[in-house]
Amino acid sequence: MSEKINAVVCGVNFGSFYIKAIERSNKLALCGILSKGSEKSRRISEQYNIPLYTDADEIKDADVVIMAARSMITGGRSSSTVKKLLKNGISVLQEQPVHHLEVRDLISAAADDVKYAVNNFYRYLPGVHEFLAYAEKLRAERKVLRCRMSCSSQVLYPLMDVLYSAAGGAESFTAQKAADGAMSVITGEINGIPYFLDYYNEYTENIDSSLALFFDLKIDTDGGNLILTDPAGDVIWQPHLSCMRDDESNTEKYRSSMPMKRLYSGDIADYAQLYEKAWPEAMERSVLDFIGSEAAELKARHLRQCEMCSMVTTAAGAPVKIETPYTDSVML
């Protein structure tokens, strides 16, 4: 592609990560900011010498708008702006989470050739990318027995997106609460495969802060377990334990094999590297993949994943607000 893809970012708080992603890209160009006109948005507009739009109808030359402002499910009203953009023929990549009823409404507002998707840039981090590649190989070669996973409510959608890909889609999906508490246990099946989800269902005033955990995923098969420790962490293969007797064949080969094999080593040293490099790189890939995808496939996939999230949150019940967030600590 010789010409750059023109992108407008709406929302300059979390959207600042997308701005970094566009700034580092040789395929994307920042052509405007859509905002209510905050001081921060004015500074960014002046810094990059780009238009500051205060109404979606003002945008004419954008190939994509990245919506990084909150949707209804997190107390925002960005979806009304998304609908206006889609009706104007402008494709929109919307930051998660978004309720599946909102997604259904937005898809109905978009023409067949106008693209819309809920974004999960975490899947474009190297570790998650490697995990999904190994998961695809496992589906072809082994019998998948179950999936075990955990997440905080803020990152349920990214986890459901990764689970959807790891399972090869979601022709069937169910969710029921098995145990209550701050860490609810949700059980169900995806494509006939049982899953167990430890779901952290508390939040603080700043919904994006104080995550008690991010997300992890384990796929158990008849030959061993594939483990994603964290989106920025390791991918591990854990063969089944088998205590062999001395007179059995291949004893030395088994004894010399590793009980846990690291397939990918997370190489993110600190949060500075995560925010300044890893996230923007993943966001760039997510935007480029969105641009290169088919509109109908995007809409069907992301609607299904949002439905999966809704089923989990319905089973878990309303989240509990805590006044004092858990404090950070350093393990010595």
C-alpha cells in the first residue's frame, strides 16, 4: 500500500496509546482528533498540526475512526457517535468493552461495505500470537479436554476473543455460575469443550485501574497442557506427568525431558516498555488487520464475542464496587 491510511482518534486518554501507535507506523497517518474540545485534545491537535473535530459530521477524509472513548457498558455515550460515523460511511474500530446489544445496533446502522469491530489489541502481543498459533496446531493434532482461565471484569472481552480463536470459533457457548464471591467461578462449554473461568467481579471508581489480575488461559489436551501465563507473559507446554517404572521402555528419554517447556518467553522488562512499545505495536497491528479484513466477517465475529461476554456477566451478576483499591506491593 503506497498511500497511508488516514485515521482519526476519538478519546485522548486511553486513545493516547493509539496516537503513539499511529505515530510510529509507516502505514498509518493521524489526520484528526474527535473530542468534546478538552484542553488535552487541543494540545494534541496543535502538537500534530491536525484538525480537532467536535462533531462526527465534520469528518470527511478518514479511512477509519478509532473510538477510544467509553461505551454505555462503562458509563459513556460513545456509541451514539459511532452510529453517526457508520451511517456516514466511515469504518470504526471501537475499544472494548461494548455490550452486545450496542454492537447489534451499530452493525444494523452500517452499510454492508462499512467495517465495524470491537478491538482486542492484546491478541496482537507476541505471546498471545504465539499461544494462538500453538492452539491451532493442538486442535488439529490432539483432543482438547477443557479450558481453564481467569480474568478481571475489565478484560473479559479480550479473554473471550482469545478463547474464541483458540477454540476455532463459538458455534455453541454456555455460561453458568458455579460459585459466588469476589472471584466468581463460571462454568460452561464452547464448541462442546468444558471451560472453567475464575472471574474477578469487583471494581473501583477508576475502572481501568487496580486490576487484581489480567487474564490467563490454559488448554488441557490428552497429551499435555498449553498455558498462556499473561498477555505479556510466557507460553508454556506442560506434558502430562507419568511415573514410569524402571523396566518400561524409553525411561531415560522420559526422565531427561523437561516437565515444563517454555515455548515463548515474555520479554517485556517493565511497564514503561509495555506502554511505550508493546501496546502501540500491538495496536498498530490491530488497526492494519481491521483495515484488511472483510466487513461481514468482522461484524459476525465481534457480535458473537460480545454475546459471549454478556452471557458470562449475566451469569456472574452485577460487579461489586470497592472503595479502597488493593495496593501495589513488591515481592522481595
